[in-house]
Amino acid sequence: MARTVVVLCGPPGAGKTTAARQSGLTVFDRDDPEWTSERQFTDALAAVGTDPKANAVVIRTGATSAARAKAAQMVAATHVFLLTASQHELTQRIRQRDRADKVNTLIGVKTWFQRFDRTDGVRDFPGWSRIHKPDLGTMSEDW
């Protein structure tokens, strides 16, 4: 497989982690317990950026074009996509999860939408079937 590093951005509750885990690529999610500090996580992302054989999905909130550009540069991303839903739908999903961090996550959704811009023209996540050519295991050119 050719080098594939996808930065998948979106607000809390959008389904980034679920989508990333369906990719078959190595997933870098700051919320995973293996990352005990932001420094440890960003060091791992920097290593992805210098790995010529990396095949990974990096999950970031990336509400702003600048934040998405920074993440993409750090990991030398081959693709950057946005995965989102309406603020109302995200709020419902988070309430249904009923996790201990529910209040902070709901605040995170509100903040994400307040900061969100799309001046970079980031594309919506098309799904892995549109990105991978299943018969060849390579990236599709028609996404």
C-alpha cells in the first residue's frame, strides 16, 4: 500500500473514531488511553510525518483551517477530511452516550461550531470505500 495518512477532523460526537477504526489503518486518537500526555501524542504524530511508509488516520477536532493545516503539515497528510453532523444531532449522540465527560463534550461541540471555518475548502469525508480501491488496496483518484 502506498503511503496514506488521513487527517480526519470534526466536532465531538461526529463519529471520527468509529470511522477511523473502520479504515484498516493505524489510528492516532488523542482520546486513547495509550497517550498519557499531549507531548507524547504530538511526538508520535511527528514520527508519522517522517515515516515514508506510514498508513494512518489521525483524529483531530480541527475546527479551523489553520488547525487542519497544522495537523496536516505535522503528519505530512495525504488527505484531510471533515466529518460532522448538525449541532442538534451531535448533542443528541453525546447525551445518549452518557459518559462521565458529557458536560465538557457538549461544551466542546458548541465551541467547535463557534470557531468552525471552511476557508481551506476541506472536503467532507466520503467514506473509506471511496478512498480505497478495494481490489488494489490503493488510494482512489476519484474522491
